[in-house]
Amino acid sequence: MQQQIRSTFTLLTVFFLALGLGCRDDESHSQESDGPYVNIGLDAQTDPNPDAGGIKMLAALTSPCKGAQRTGAMLFTSDSHGYIGCAVGDGLHETNDGGESWTRVDSSLNFYVLDLQLDKDGALLVCGHDYDTNGANAGGLLFRFKDGLWNRLLRYGSNEPDKDAVFFSDCAALAADNSGRILAVSASGGDLTYSTDNGSTWAKENRYWEDDNLDGKSGSHFVFRMVSIAGKFYAGGGAINKRPLVFNSSELASAEWWHFTKHEVYSDDDGEVRTLASPDNGLTLFAGGRLNDGDRGFIATSSDKGGTWKDIAITLPGGRINDICFAPDGMHGVACSDRQANGVVFVTADGGKTWSEKATEANKSLERCVATNDYFLVAGSSHLAKGTYQ
């Protein structure tokens, strides 16, 4: 197990290389059967100008992430209420009208938000890094936000004297289940930490959580997305010059609950998995990302809890699927991506069996999404839009 103190420059450099933690399952969020309701408002305006190819454009909304801000996370708890986290300093924002307007709910001057999930009691978990050195939560990596109050759960530091500290450059991805177990991972080295008491105390950071290490091997992995579905934990990651990987819970007798087994989504191409989602509480899994040799974005599906994968035909040359989200009905869904500097939206109405290209947002990289039975939101660099599946 390694402990590393990294310089701020190095942390931010690695952060920008690894970011793309793409749409929380859930919508990037936990997909427990009683997890977040990722609906959005039902009052989207109609764009009267379809593009030349007949694909209807989306209705632009005002993103609270300004400038060149990337969208780190989105999570909705009802058809009108939800949150959006800005990945490069603009913090956490809340809406009560389906994304039509936003209010910032933190006071930090430099708060990076990279993932959002709900804990076992329905409170919001906010994963990232508060770089405001003069703020009340300086160095905070993971927070609980409820009823307007902030509670820091995890911070940067040594776990030896303080059980709420780890040597993480940032909290990059997060998963929580209904029993109070929480997993958090850093993007800048694949370090993982966990809590079994809903975030009150944390284990020392561990880079060797993959179960191959229990058999005398040694290897670590980057993780871009973590989810909890029906009481099981999954993660997606890899490196662009290695096979794209999905991790599921280890079944080795010697393994702890936080150990994982890796599975190659494609055995004949290198790439990375950026997002995971399920429309049916874990019976079917979907992974999205980018393949290196083929230079294309992909969507793949598994019906055996991530053990084996099958490619779903989409056309995304030079692009990457950053997020996949499914509506509460388990049939409608959206995938957001980038393709040669443009944002591309795919939709499904059959639970992910087939996908069609819905819209192209010029000069916009789409990174996160949420979905309802009738509408969806997609967000990217200083961009937010609403659309329908029709």
C-alpha cells in the first residue's frame, strides 16, 4: 500500500487527464432500487429549428458551470428537484424547477465537484475536492449535504491519527448502498477507501483492491465510475492503451466486500470505460466509453453482472460515450458523448437494446445526463440542454 503526497500542480494535471467521470447512473449515481429518482422537469421548450439532417436540436438551458467549466455530476431526486456539480471550481448548484434555474449552495471559492450520490438515508453525498485554502472545508474530499447544512466526511491527510483522512488527490468517483457502505476512489492513482458506518470513519487508502493481488500478483487500475446496484458494487475504468475494464465484486473466499474482479469489455481492443448504468436493477448492465484502436465510442451490454459483454452497434467515430442514463420506466434512456469536438446524444426506447442518434450539439462535449420517462437533460462544458426521446 502506497502513500503519496502530490503537489497541487501534479494533482491538477492528473485530474484534467483523468476527468470525464461521466451521465450517474443513476445516472453516475447509485442505482439501488430505492436510489435517486433521476427525473427532470416536464416543461421543456420546443426548439423550432431542427438541423439540416432532420434531427431535432435540444432546448438550451442556462448552465451554472461558467467559462470552460466541465460538468462533474448531475443527480435529481424528483421531477423538479436536483443538483449539478461543476468540475473546475464552481461548486454545487440546486434546482427546484427541473433545471430552468439554479442556486449555488456552497460558499467555497474553489470547489471541484466530481460525483454525486445518495447515502442510505437519502442525504446527498458530494465527492470532489475543496481547494479553497481559507474556507471552512479546506481540503475536504467528501461531504454530506442535507437541509442546507454541510458535513465534511473525508479530507486530505493521514488516516493513522485521523480516521476521516486519506492521501487522495481528490474524490473522483463514489458508490453507496442501503446498508451504510460507501466506496470512494481517487482518479490520480486508483487508490480506494471505504466506510462501513455511512461515512463516520474510513479505511486507509488502498491501491491494490483488485482480487488478483490476493493471489500474489500486483496491479492497480484507474476508475472513472462507480455504482451500487441492488446491493452490489461495480466500477468502470482502464487506460486508453490497455483493455477497457469493468469490475464487479470478488467471489474469492479470501476477499473482503471491497475487493473486485476485473473483466475485459473488449478482448481485442484497448480503451476505457467511462460510465455504467442499468435499466432493470442490475439484470442488465450497460457500459460506455472509447476504444483506442478502433478510435470510436462504444456502448456494450452484459446480462451476467459484468462477467461478459456484447457490443451494441452505434456510430461514433472519433468519439467517446461519457454517460448513460435510464428513466424510471426502464425503457427510455439517453447516452451523451463527444465526437470530433461536437456533443452527440443517443436515445433508446426499448431498454437499451437499440440506440439512435437524437441530436448533435456543435462544439459541445457532453459529459453528464439525467433521464425521466418523457424528458432528459444533458450537460457539458458550460452547456446544459433539455430534450425528448421523440
